[in-house]
Amino acid sequence: MREIADRLDEESPNDASSLHDRGRLIGLRRDRSELQAGRYRRLLSEGGVLAFARWQGRSGLVVVLNLSASDVTPALTCRGRIILGTDLGRKGERIEDQVSLSPHEGVIAAAEGG
């Protein structure tokens, strides 16, 4: 385990390698209670898109994954801010209604509102 931590420390914070991505996901799961013990609801599963929500109390996340080789804008309405994604440049981006995804892109957004 220490070897993995050392390798993550050596990589640039802007490095989009799969090892660094896994480290970000592990950190997010550690920091967000809704990913540890929260409720789950599938929001969409069609056309190569998988979307689901995880929440606990009034705190929630929406995960949207484009598993296809095409650009998509899923028929899914949500509001929030992207906190992690496969495209690191999207972190902090606000989602007002719909989210568009490039091929094989995924985002995790801190949800707002019901």
C-alpha cells in the first residue's frame, strides 16, 4: 500500500493516469459519506449511458458515465457542480440542467436541490 501512495505522490497532480485517477476516486469515497453508506438510485441506463445518484441526508452525488464511443447528452436533468471527472478540466463546472459527455467520459457532481 505504501508503494502505491509513494507512486501517487511522485505523479503530477495534473497527470490523468489511471493510477492517479484511482487515487482520486479512493479519496472521494473516503471523504463523502454518501459513497460509504448512502442510498442508491439508478437514474438512467440506456444508449451506453449509466447514471445514478448516491445520497445520505441532504447531501448527494450524481454519477454520469458515457460508456459509448459517441458524444452524448443524456435525457437526465440535474443541477450541481462537477467535483471529479475523467476530464480534469471540468472540475468545478456548473451543471444547470443537462450534462454533455465526450466518448468514454464520466463525471461526478455534487447535486443541488431535490
